[in-house]
Amino acid sequence: MDKNRVERPCIIRRPEVEARLGISRSTLYSYLDERSNYFKPNFPKPVKLGRNVGFVEHEIDQFLMQLMQERCK
């Protein structure tokens, strides 16, 4: 593998994010809503894809890693 190679970001769609996190659509949007009791300021912001949204895959992976690290504290 070339060490100088830059990986291109991969965008995953909302249903895949929900499946990876094991949450519903409404919970996902609660994580993003600053007025919600479930707001998570460290949750990755969505990327607009026309009428749809996606998320940068490595940002979702980092979020999951943060949750796992917090569990171990």
C-alpha cells in the first residue's frame, strides 16, 4: 500500500448510519437537534446530497470509537 496515498472520504446514507448505531431515524435526528434532550454535540454533522443526507463514514466510525472508550472509563 502506498503511504502517500490519500483515502477519499466515503459517504454513507442515513439508513446505514441507523443500522450501524442500532437507532431509529427519530433518535438520529434527536442526536443532531440542539433543542433535544438527546442532543450529542460530538455527533457528526450530515452532508446534504440533494434531497437526502449522508454522513462521512470515518466520522461515524470515530463517534462509535468514542462511545466505546467512554464505556471503559
